[in-house]
Amino acid sequence: MAVEFILKTEQHCHDAKANFDEQFITNATMNLIKMCLMYISCHSKVIFLCVVLILFLFIIYKSYWSPVFYRRELSETGFQHLPKKDRSLHMIRAQSNRKFGSKLPPPYPNGWFSLVESRDLDVGAVVPIDALGLNLCVYRGEDGKARIVDAYCPHLGANLGIGGTVCGNCIECPFHQWRFGDNGACVSIPGMESVPKGISIKTYHAMEVDGSVWIWYHVDGEPPLWTVEESEELKNWGYRGRNEFLVNAHIQEIPENGADVAHLNAVHTVSMFSDLGQKYPFLNHLIGHHTWGAEWKKGDEHHVANIQISQRYLILNVDVFPLKVTVNQIGPAHVRLSFMSPLGPMMVLQSVTPLGPLLQRVVHRVYSPRYNAPLGAALVLLEAKQFERDVAIWNNKRYVSSPAYAKSDKTIRTFRSWFSQFYSENSISVRDAMQNPLDW
């Protein structure tokens, strides 16, 4: 009995202590919350000004010293309808059942394609790139010039882009230190005074413009049919950032959007700031919505097409931010978009790079004058928001070779005729490009 009494007493003391501790913590927490609320109430103006100042400094920092970077992986756009659990597995199943269409055009048209950002290729840097069905090595020599060569050493097949080093303007193999000059010829083999003739690697025409290193691809090996001069604006404007998307579609689908005038008011009317207008249309008048007008036509040069776009952003039927955009499509995968806004000009440079037959990397680089740098930085995100709506459709649609054209689709027919110039009789088909047999 005495032992039982002692145990009950100890249990009672323990429970009392636990209740006391819990009550103490609760009271202390409530008192701390009250103190914080009182402090905020007494110093609300100071706190508000501090928050505004911090936000202002952050915007200035991102605008002038730390360019905005926005990236979306393939699985992040257009697959929200799939279950969240094991979404990658559901995505693989959905894509394996997807009908990409029949009579698809060749996946790799002839033209210039962006491989690597200029800012990511320092002197002496070596970057491996897999694109256009090719394995490539991009490097920058000591003379500052970017060069592109086949990735594999002709000796025993080492990948020059992985572990290779730059010596002067040569690329050196990481396996046996064979060196290849800027014309692709082998210029040095350790332990040999002279190099046997005929040893070389394939080189590709390179162009560095619009903040990127571009490769000239032509299935028949023809030299460049055109080049692109650096934009005058970019010589004086600053780089504000970039956004990047992976798109599961044929490359032609992306520039074709520019000729598809009707899609602008169908897909891009809702405010770029929010998608709520899709669920609640009455909000479009309060938070704003876009109205678009566009005209696509062939350019003066055979490889160029032009688009004139006008945009109005309406809040309560008042146009608060009119915008005019001049678009120059240069070849199959290079676009310059010149924006003229009430707050000054900006430029968006788009590149489309086929990482595979039906996988595109789309990058937008934004430039603007120094005085409207915050607007340029904002455009990186705002333009990405609009583009993401297209990506969601591309990632799930199929290519229709013979559409049921409406009257408003006449420019799509003209575009397809214009774009066909970038294909050759020998262009590889989608079927052949997707086959990668391993022959032992």
C-alpha cells in the first residue's frame, strides 16, 4: 500500500509538472505573439518602409547585377492532369501512347542553331553538346574565338568535350594528348616528331551573335547560306536574364506559332500575372487582360520572315500598357523580338535547339537599355508566363500535316511553304532519327 501510494504521488507530481510546463510554454508563446503584434502596431510604418526598401534593393540587384534565370524542365509544364504521385512514370506512359502525327517533316532543318551561351564559354573553356543528332565539342581558344568540332577523337574515340583541354587555339584529347588545330588537323602527338598526314577531326562553321555560339547545320554539308550581324542595340544594351524551356514537339511547331495569328487571342488573352481569369472570366476586367493583333509575312531575304504584333492590356476597358512588337524570324531557329513599350524599348532573342528528334530547348535572352533595366528583368518572367501556355499545348499535341484550314489560317499555309526551304531531299526523317541501334 505504501509503495502504491508513493507511485501515485509521483505520477500526480509528474502530471502536474507536465501540465505546468505545457501551460508555461503556452503562456510564453501567447505573450511573445502579443509583444510582436504590439511592436508591429507601434512601428508599422517603419516596418513597411523597410520591406519596401528591401524589395526595391532586391529588384535593383536582379536588374543590374544578377540577371534573372527561369527554367522549366520537361515534366513541369503541361502534365498537371497526371497524378502527382509517381508523375514521371505516368508521364512516360502518357508519352509512349501519344500520337505525334503522320508525315512529320524532317526533325533537323538546315540553318544556324544555338549551342551554348557566350557567357558560359570563357577563354580555355570546353563544353560537350549533344544536339541535332550530333555529339559535339565547343571550345574557346586563347584568341577568344569559339570553335566547334566533332566530339570524338579519331585515335581511340575519347570524347574531347569531357576532359579535353585547350592549348592555344587547339583542342587536346584527354586520352593520349593528341592535339587538333582550328582546321581540325592533328598537329601534335606525344613522342612523335611529325604527325602522319590525313589525321583530323570534323569541324563545323561557328557564329557568335546575340549572346550565343551557333553552329551551321546542313545535311548535305553545304557552307552557310547566310550569316547574322550583331544587333546595334545589343552593343549598348545590358543583359537582363533568360528563361529556358524543354518542349516535347517537332521544331517546326514552335516558329509556326508566329504565323498562327488566331491562337493569340485564344491562348494569351488572360493576364500574364494570373490564370484566375480562365476560371473566373469576370476577373479579366479587374486584373486586366490582353487583346492582340498580328500580321505575318515573308521578309525581303529568303530566309527571313516578319511579324508585326500589337498588344493592348485592358483594365476596366482602359488600355494601361500598349505594346508593339516587331518579330524577325531568321532561319528555322533564330528569332529577334523588338518590344516598344511606354517605358522604353527591349529585345528578346529566342533560340530553338533540337536536342533530339522531338525534343527542343527553347531559350529567351532579354536585353534592354540601362534606364529601364527593371522592366527588362520583369520581362524575363512575364514573357515566360505567356510562353509556358504554349508549351503546355506543344507537350501534348500532335502534328497535323493536312489541317482543316479556316479563313484566318491562311498565314499558316504560307508559313509552311516558306519553312520548307530549310529541308533538303537528303534530310533525315523522324523515324530514322529516333532509331539508335547498338550493333555489337
